[in-house]
Amino acid sequence: MTTYEVTLNKDPCDGIFACLTRDPRFVEADDGLATIDPDADPIYDGGGEVHEEDGRVVATFDDDRIEEAKQAAAACPTNAIVVEEVEE
Ligand code: SF4
């Protein structure tokens, strides 16, 4: 298990949705941009906490899926997603 924080910056996000296909926790929000919804994944219910602040969506997870989040971040053409491990 790894504790990590996923930050999605709304400003650079361009609604290209490359992230969605890498990690199903990324979803399209009402504004046409991406957001993070841990409950959006029908297969895996891992919990996680999400809050929005200053145009950013910040999610904290404690699971084995950091690689998926990193792949979503790497796939994002505008580098809107940042994944950081959190020290316990
Ligand atoms: S891939 Fe990047 S730009 Fe595209 S929707 Fe996801 S976060 Fe936004």
C-alpha cells in the first residue's frame, strides 16, 4: 500500500481525456474538464478523499494503484496531473 496525493490542475486541463483511459478514477466533470471521483471505478472500491481548492482537485489515496495514477499523469498532454507519494 502506498499513500499518495493526486493533484489535477484545472487551468492547464484541456478536456482531452487521455487520463480517463489510463485510470478510471478520472472522470469528466460538468464543466467539460476532468475531475477525480474515486467512486467512478465500478471494479475497484478503494476509497480515497477528494477536495477542491483554488482551481485544483486534490485526491489522497492509500492503495496499490499509484502506477495507474502515474500513467494518467504521463498521458496528459498538458501535464495537468501531478502524483506525489506522501511520507507516512
Ligand atoms: S488528460 Fe490532462 S488535459 Fe486531458 S482531461 Fe485529463 S487532466 Fe485534462
